Amino acid sequence: MSSKAWLSTYGVIAVLALGGGGYYAASSYGKYRDALDSWDAKVSTVESMERKAPYPNDENSKGLSARVDSYKTSVTALSQTLNSFQRPLNTELRNTDFQVRVKTKVEEFRKAATLAKMEIESSSDFQLGFDSYANTMPGQDLVPILDYELEAIDHMLQKLLTCGAEKLSEFQRDPIFGESAGPKEGETGTVHKYPVRYRFTGSYDSLQKFINELANDREFFYIVRVMKVQNSSLEGARKQTAGGDVATTRYEDPNTKQVATPEMLAEWGQGTASEEEVAAKAKAAGFIKADLDARVLMGLEKLNVYLVVDITRFDNTRGESSEETSSAQGKKEGK
């Protein structure tokens, strides 16, 4: 290679190296200046904040106090509204007095059931779900909730009486937290539920009235969580055919509602004489034709009903706690 060629090649490489180095240096310097400017800005901000007083001014303090007062007012209003729809817990009741209340409520309900002609299966053992407290007293810390349950259960079963139930065959109250066989943990949310389970027998109308009463009750909150209904008549009405064992026409006394027996129908000529002749003899005996319809075939059966009802209470102690916290915070800031 000639000296000119070598020098030319060296010159090109040197120019490229210098150009690349200059570009890298320029870009690095730009990044350095940006970082330095950012640092200076932060230092300036910190120094500016250090020169300011670290306390809110009067305007901000008044605004914060106004918000705290507004929050307290809202919490108090919500608590008062809830208490107007929900009985407060009786925290003054002693466990000895509660045991007496249970016995009194049980005796009163048994008498009311007798007057309403509702049978209570194993009536001598029926204790409104508080069987364990017939001879023993509960812990004092459990009394407020147990007393609330007692009032809610008695109120609910009194409605069952007035709605026309014929038999209470089973009743059970789920133990609450703190009782033996109760849950290992207490309620942690705002909505507390205390289930009761019972079985009764009655007509369709009594069931309908009872469910409506629970849904519209103004004294307690009831949630029907489970409802199982078994019809006493599992078969439909037999098809009526002329000449069969079931008469094609039904006759009844309009005053006494007595239905004509098969013997009476045979005496009037049912199955042999014409329908007009049978109707005439029935009328002479004080009976008129009353064909079977849906009102007769449906709705007269007895229903065996099993219910799981949650006695529900809304815990507003959190709101009271928040109100106290807000009040303490406001006093602290006022200082």
C-alpha cells in the first residue's frame, strides 16, 4: 500500500472517531445539564418549603373543622334514623332478670297459643329457643343480644298465632357467639344475623298472611332465608265421571254449607234418575247444586312449612365510634 492510500484511510478513520466522540460528549453533556437543572429545582423547592411554617393557616383550619362537624352531624343523623327503626339493646338488664323474662315470655306465649287453638308439640319442653336458660343464667355480656332475640322471637311467634297457624311442631334458635356450641367468631360486619328454625302447620292463607307480616314488620328486621312447603294432599282431585264413585254434581246446604252425602244422593236417584229430577229432590231437601271449582279443589289443603328466618340487627356502634374519633380529632386540632 502507498503512503497516500494509508494516510487517506487513517484520515477517514480519525474523522469518524472524532465525530462519534464529539456526538457522545454533546449528548452526555445535555443529559448532565438536564439532571443538574432538575436537582437545582428540587433543592429550590425544599428550601422554599423549609422557610414556610409547617402548620395550616386559619382558613384551612376552619375548612377542616367544618368538614369534621359536617361528618359528625351526618353520622349522628344516620344513627338516630336507624334507632327509630330498630330497638336499642338493653345494656342495663341483669342476667338474673333476663332469666325471669324468659320464663314470663314462655308462659304468656303458651297461654296465647291455647287461646288461639294452636298446638305446640312437646309444649312442656318449649322455651322459645332458650332451653339452656330454663335453669341456668347466661353470661352478663350476652344478655343484651339474648334479650333482643327474645323480644324478636316472641314478636314473630305472636304473629304466627294471629295469622292462624294450627300447630308448631318444631322450634330452634341457633346459638350466638359466646354460647356453648355457638360460632367461634362473632359478627364483624355491620349487619348481624341471628337465625331461628321452625316448622308449623297451617292453611295457605295463614302462610301467606304470615310471610306478608314478616316482610312488612315495623318492629324488627326479619329475613326469610329458607322456606320449604309440603302439601298435605300430594294428589289432585279425582276425575269425576258419570256412574263412578264420585258424583258428577255436588249439592250443599247454602246456610250450613253441609255437603250432600253419597247416601243422600242415592236416595234422590243419583245415577238412575235424570239430573233435573235429582236437583228437584235436592232442592226440596234444602240443597242446591254447587259444582266443584278451583275454590274447592285448591287452597283448602294443610301445609307443612319449614322456615329459617334471620333476625337481623344493624350494628351502629361503628358510627358512634367514628363520631367519637372525629370529636376527639376536632378537639385536638382546636388546640
